[in-house]
Amino acid sequence: QKEVEQNSGPLSVPEGAIASLNCTYSDRGSQSFFWYRQYSGKSPELIMSIYSNGDKEDGRFTAQLNKASQYVSLLIRDSQPSDSATYLCAVNMRNTDKLIFGTGTRLQVFP
Amino acid sequence: EAQVTQNPRYLITVTGKKLTVTCSQNMNHEYMSWYRQDPGLGLRQIYYSMNVEVTDKGDVPEGYKVSRKEKRNFPLILESPSPNQTSLYFCASSAIGTDTQYFGPGTRLTVL
């Protein structure tokens, strides 16, 4: 089992819809969870971090964490074509300084 | 402007020819890291450094070396590159205790 798993996609949603991206992780003791956005040919950029169970909202983005089920998700409301990118889930493993990335989900928002 | 720079951005080389990819940050960050990104495998950490003279292996350190003699610089050294090291490499930095890792623009390396 991979340490951090994501569906590679592509996930296609129409403009204005909610895009839902999911990530599961294997280390039950993980404490920190991140979502990065990566445009084609560019470097990743952090868009959300979450540490406790529940929801965290920032503008059109909501991160959701469920430690019991070991999943973290990202919701993008009112999706725009400019949101089309690959979204990387990353997890800080317990007692380490290492950040483990999933392989990413490619999101396509069509007009 | 706060940034992480990498050089070169593109490099084509041959098997066995030693090379160094430089990484420099101007944000006085303690933490620096190198990743490689390959299709279907995502970003994998090669080495990281918590501060000057403190380095540790990531998930895929074989075939790579690093050094951290100055806080701002964290070069990645390939002593004898092989074709399986053809990849996109990213350097990143962050301040200890903060969330945000700042990534450099990437170095696309091809080893023939």
C-alpha cells in the first residue's frame, strides 16, 4: 500500500461546479496534511494545510480531515478554468520531518 | 523578492559525468529539501537539511549527495549520473515550525 494515495484522474467538472479531490494515507499517526497545486510545467504551491479533524475553509477552498478513516479531501467551490491543474496531497509522517506526496489528481474545469 | 532559485533549469548530460545542481534561497530558511518528480510516481524526497551541516536521507537518496555549508545554499550532486536519474528536480525551503514550503522552478535533467 502506498503511503499517500490519490486518484490520478483526470477529474473533469464544469465551470461553477464543486470539485472534490480525495486522498488517503497509511500512517495513522500522521499529524500534518497539505494540499499543493501544480500547474503544468510549474512548481508546486501550497494552497491549504490542515491539522485537526473537521473542515478548514479558505475562500473557495475547503480542506476536510478525518483521521479515523485516514483520509483528507479538498473541495473547490465555484470551480474556474484557472483551477485546472494537478493537486498534490502531502502528509507529514509521524515523528519525522519528511513530507510524503501523493501522485496527484489532475483536475480539468471546462467552460 | 523572496524566492528559491535553481541552476541550471535544463541539463542534458551523459552517463558518468559528475554534475551539480545548485539551489539557493534568500528567505533565511532553516529547512531545505530536494525532490524528484517522475510520471506516475509523484514527488519523492531525495535529501533534506534542517540547518547548516545537518542533512538526512529522504526516500530515494541512492546516487545523490548533498551538502549544507551555508544556510542559503543546498546543492545536489550526482557523482556518476545514470539514465534512471533522468527526472524533474525541485528544491524547496521553509522556516522551521511553519507550513509553507517554497519550491524552486525545477531542473529538468536528462542523462543519456
